[in-house]
Amino acid sequence: MDEYLGEEALRRAEVLTKVRVDVDCWATEFVDTDTGIIWILDYPESELQGGGLPRLHKKDP
């Protein structure tokens, strides 16, 4: 799967290695050290109270 939402996104992010944080965009970049795949944890509905649901998705190549 290329995208996870909500609690599933947060659970999957826990096993990844954090690379950098972009505080302006509410986004965190992770890498899966087993596969080298880069993942982004962001909050695409950040205008909602509490920031909306977190989303973890593969970074575009």
C-alpha cells in the first residue's frame, strides 16, 4: 500500500527512521531502512481542529 491514514499511519511511522521535520508544512520525512523507501507523514487537512487525520504516504520519486 502507498498510503495510510489515522492511527494506522502513526503505527507504521513508529517503525521508520526519522530523517527530517518541516515545521512549516506539518510534515516529517522518514526512511524505511530495509527498503530505502522514503515516507512522508503529514496532515493534509491541517485547517481542521487538531490538524485533521495524519497521513503516511510514499514520497514521489
